[in-house]
Amino acid sequence: MAFYALIMAGGTGTRLWPASRRDRPKQTLELIGDRTMFEHTVDRITPVFPPDHVFVVAGREHVSDLADQAPELPAQNLIVEPLGRGTAPAIGLGAIHLQHKDPDAVMAVLTADHFIADVERFQRVLEAAAEAAREGHLVTLGIEPSSPSTGYGYIQQGAKMECGGDFDVFQVERFTEKPDQETALRMAESGEYTWNSGMFVWSVDRIMTEFQCQMPDFYVKLAEVQGTLGTDAYGSTLKRIWPTINKQSIDYGVMEGAGDVAVIPVDIGWSDVGSWGSLAELLAELGEEDEDGNVIVGDHIGIDTQRTMVFGSERLIATIGLEDMVIVDVGDAVLVCPVDREQDVRELVHLLERQESDEYL
């Protein structure tokens, strides 16, 4: 059972506005070093998956950029999703393409916009997860909590399983959505929970069976699209059917209701780079923090500036007397906010949407 990767490269990274936009989403940006988030993703899986075993699902408006960033991937492996419908439909669309290529495929579902520091360990855990998937399990990678974060879903571990090689594998007791602070603290301290990374490994046959059982309406529509793969009718069929599919996440659509789900807890230096605060923390861990606790990307001069994130493009950013702030300048828009309000950037984007300020979205 050959092993394939499916990289989900949709989404816009709303909380990283104004750098992340509809036409240049988070995964296409150089946020860490001189490689984009998508390039980092492809780089770290290359030793596990040859290029023809790497598939990507993305919106039509982003496929060209992604192809330019990873020219080694076959053009037919870049799957266009006509409209964003959530992670479950995106995975389903990728799954039928993989099944068309290899009915016995095992697939790793990965994201294009996360960062992983311990690449070698990540590669080894993917191989361990593939072995568990070949035994019929739905496998998810759980991140060992470094804090009682309320920004992630949690996975409760059950009994230990006899698979996984050098890694511990546990039955999943339950998935829990983003908890309040008190619940997150209890979970993190218990040692029984991991963060839900959104990375999964399973056989194509198993996930298609789950779609059929748990999302039957979606499965019928997906099967109709699948029946046209390799024919001239594929494009028109996908274009006609995809707008009729309901939005759904893979967690709600499949994982929470599935049986025989396994989790592998790992510490791989994972970050979802979901906000300016999390990017600042990551860059600090990578040694990009100055003696005043500032993280600076771009040209900056400051007086009495501490614990501040500055992300600039072309202009000099000058600061005086600032503490615990985020400043982002991308030319046509500037964001300034306290670090403890950086999660509200998404609401700012929603305000721009209501005002129909499309030039800034």
C-alpha cells in the first residue's frame, strides 16, 4: 500500500491580515526565512514522498503560484477546488484523485501553512502513522501541549495500542472543541490530552467508507464527480456539483463520529502560525528576538521599544515608547494593535468585508 501526501492549501489566514490576503494567502508568504510556508511544507516531506506522490488541493486563484513554488510536482497533482467548502470536501476531492491513481493508497493529510521545527521526527512519525493506517485505523497526529491553550481543539487518549513502532499510539476517547481557560488547564495538566493538529493518515478506502457512512449526501455527489475522472466531463461535472455541497470540517463530518480512531502524541516543534502573536513566539524561539524582547522583520529603528512584533515590507518603521505591540506594514495597509488583542484581527477583516473594502481583502 503505497504512501501519498495530500497538502491542503486553501484558506486565507485571516488573522495574519494585512500580509495575508485573498490573492496572497498565508501559505504563499515568506513568513519564516526566505521560503514560503508552502515551500517549507514541500521541503520537509520530500524524503518521505517522491514528487509524483504529493498532491495539493487549492483554489483556482492560487494554483499557479503554488505550481511556481514547487515546480517539481506534476501539474496533474495540483487539484483545483472550485469553491472552498471546508476540510471534509477538500479531503474528499483529494481522496478520489488518489483512489483513481492507486486504489490501495494510504494518504497523509497535511496543511500548507504550518511550521514544524523537528523535521526528522516528523518524517518518522508519518511513517509510523502509515503503518497504523495500513492496519485499518484512522490516525491523527496529536501535539503534546506546551501550554493550556484555548486556541486549539483537544484529543483525549484512551488505551495504548500495539502499533506505531517507536511511537506510542492510543485509541481516541473523544475530540473536544476549543475549551475555556479552566478546562484547557485541566486538560494540559492531565497528560491525557493532545492538541488537534489537523494532520491525519488513513487508507483512501477507509476514508471513503467513512464519507459514505457519515456524510452520505456528500458521498453521493463526490461519487458522481469521481465517475468522470479521466474524462472530458470531469471539469463541467465538478463545476456543477461543487456549489451544491455543504461546508463541513473533517472533525465534525468524520472524526468525531468514527470508530477505530488512533492518535500519536508527538513533540515536533509544531506551530500553526495562526496569528501575529504565534508568529512572533515562533521567530523568538528560532533566535530572532533582540535583547528587548522585540521580534523584527524588515527595517526598524526604535527607542524604548520592548516585546513588540514589527513586520515591515519596504519602509522604515520607527517606534518610541512601545510595549507589547504588533505593527505590520505591507505598503497599502498598516496594522497596529496590542499583542493581547491580536486575535481580534479576524474581526477587523470581517468589518472590511461588511464595508465591501475589497481592495484591502
